[in-house]
Amino acid sequence: MYTQVNGPLPGPQSKVLLDQWHNYEADVTGYQAKVVWDHAEDCIVTDVDGNKFIDWTSGVLVTSVGHCHPRMVKVVQEAVAKLINNYESPTEYRIKAAKALMEAVPKHFGKCFFLTTGSEVTETAMRLMKRRTGKFEILSFQGGFHGRTFASASAGGLPGPKRSYGPTMPGIIRAHYPNPYRDPLGFCDDGPEFKKYFDYLDWLVTTNSTGSLAGLIVEPYQGSGGFVFPPAGWLKRLERWARERGILFTLDEVQALYGRTGKMFAMEHEGLKPDIVTLGKAIGCGMPVSAVVATDDVFSCLSKGELSSTLGGNPVSSSVVPVILDIIKEQHLVENSAKMGAYMKEKLQAIADKSKYLGCVRGKGLVMGLEFVKDKATKEPAPELIHGLIDACAANGLLVGSVGAFGNVIRVAPPLTITREIADESLAAMEKAVLSLSL
Ligand SMILES: Cc1ncc(COP(=O)(O)O)c(C=O)c1O
């Protein structure tokens, strides 16, 4: 057994610390299992009471190579002892990071630039699209999530990050993102050309744009929106639509990158060639690093001094970038994601078949969503089940988080190192929790 839960949660130490936490820090984050993490190794998290859990969160799709991978720990310790920060001048760490990253991305890209968070790279991608074209409108998608800063939240299509934070940035045109599970407009099974959808998109842009559309930003699947995967071929058709309109195409792979979907980059599933790709989360596996990668043509719009960051490209964060890429290759994590993802999806579907409330299991590789509904026929969302389910999973030794436009989706995103044994133990925990649900 990998897991061990010694009593009701929170355990006594966790309880003391959780109470203390909210004396000092605002209680504004989302709902999580009542557990204070102490340390973690690979897929196993140990809390301050010594309880052990299997992690299906990977932070939030961050620790793809497993928690505290010994090679990452070693390189960070070495880097920290040498140089913690510098500014706008290269270090060997930063140069090696950029080289390794550019060798890993598809060949049509020209250069990268390092920043710190996903929100920052969204902002930078939007700025690049506007700067390169001299235009100011951006097309984005309902249900999308690109970050919590002002422009990235404005591009996003979820109300949460921008509640009372408006009016949001002008110049954003938001379109429908096709969702095969909820498709009242019939956009998803309309043939390989998606004619109905693209007629709608033409109409939307024609009636909303002032003629200043610079580009679009889209996620290969909508993570925060509820792990919504568009129908196969839609992204490729969208790319063609962008080319026909003469606008730039940004793919937000902040969470989809590095094997998460069973390919090194999600763009590989349909051979997409975006002008810009935004990368975050697993490129640092917990160290704060993100990157915007673009064609030379896109970067040519910036002159010296136009892009910079206090912490972006710092030696400690940069030190892990090539090491993570090595680990992914050496441990065959992309292949493991495809294999274990298929295995877990089949088992999860079997749980759904037995459950009254698990309406949809969807995903690619090791990123899946479990959508809970009150009734499988009406598909009415059942967000009221989610907190209880998170707690029940934790009581069974499994850590999960929730997402979704309706707050009714559980995330399945373990480290890509997960083995059959760990998967089986965690699936049993999930099955027990799901089958105990009632409304
Ligand atoms: C697709 C996507 N883009 C951007 C972001 C924002 O990243 P960050 O929280 O690092 O700013 C996220 C975070 O969840 C994300 O999932």
C-alpha cells in the first residue's frame, strides 16, 4: 500500500496549521482536501500528521516528473549555492535552458523568452500579436482560462477571475469553444470542416471586429473550464481559419505541454504550427519559470529593451529546465502518459458506468476530467457533490482538485511517472468515493 490515512482529516497537526493559516493569509483560494502537505516524493504526498496520499493534482499540472525529483533537487541546490539572481545578463544556466527548450519545441519556432508565470506569458503573447500586426483586437474563447492578471483574465472566458474587475480590457472578442459533451448548437458533429461552427465564427467576427483583429489565443483543451476537449480536427480547422483571415495564432500550452496529453506538446496531435506558444507549469515542475516561444518573424517586431523581467530567466529557475527535459526523455514519460492515461481512462469509464452521477470521463494521456451531473439524461451539473467527493477521496488516500465552468469537474492529473500499481490503488480510492455519493 502506498497510502495510509491514520484517522479523520484534518489530522491534529494539520488542524492547528490550517487554523493558523487563516489568521494571517486571506482565505480566498479554492476548495482543497483538509491536509497540510509536509513533503512529497514522486506521486506520494505526506502530510504533517504522517498521512500518505497518492497525488492526482501534480500541484496544478505542474510536477510532471514527480515531486522533488532527485536530479531537480540536486541542480537547484547547486544553483542556489552559486547565484540566486541576476538581471538581463545571461548565465550558463539560462543559456542552457533556452537551448534545451528550443531543441524540444517544433522546428518552425525561432526563439523563446523566459518569464515567471503563465499569466505573464499570456500577456506577452497578446502584446506580441498586437505589436507584430499593429492591430488591437484579440479573439479568445468562452470557458477559456489564460491567467489572473488583467489582460489574461480579460482574454479568459470564465467569470471567476474577473468578478467586479471590470470593465475588462476592450478589444477582446470571445467565441464559443465546442464541447462534445454539451453541444446544444450542434457544432461538434458537423463533418470534418465544422461548417456550422466556422460560419458562426465568420459572422461573430464580422459583426464584432472593427477590422483590427491581431490574432487569437486558444487552449488545446480547456483545463480550468472543465477539461473540455474540442472535437478532433477543430483546432487544425481553426488554425486554417486564422491563416485565411491573416491573423496570428497563439496556442496556450501552459498546462498541456511536456507529455501531459500523451504527446510532447498538445499541438502535435493535429500537427498545428502556431505562431506563438505559451509554456508554463511543468517547464519548471515547481520552480517559477514560464516561456513564450514564437517564430523569428513574430519576435522581429520587438526592439532591444522592449521585453524584460526581474525574475524571468533567473539562474535557479533556469537550472531545472534542461534537467526536466532530460528526465522526460530518459524515463519515457511521454510514452508513459499515453499508456497509463489510456489504462486509467478505461478504468474510470468502468466506474462511471456503475455511478449514477459520473456523467462523463474525458481526456487525453494523463489529463482527464470527471464531470458530475445530477442526472445522466439531463446532464444538469452537480457542483454540490464536489467538496464531499474531494474529502472522501482524501479519506481514502487520494488527493484531487476540482474545476469547471459549473464547478462540477474533478481533475485527473497525476505525475507522468505514475505506475500501474499506484494507478490501481488510486483508482480503487476514487471508485469507493464515487460510489458513496448521494444527493
Ligand atoms: C491554460 C492556462 N494558461 C494560463 C494559466 C495561468 O498560469 P499562472 O497561474 O502561472 O499565471 C493557467 C493556470 O492554470 C492555465 O491553465
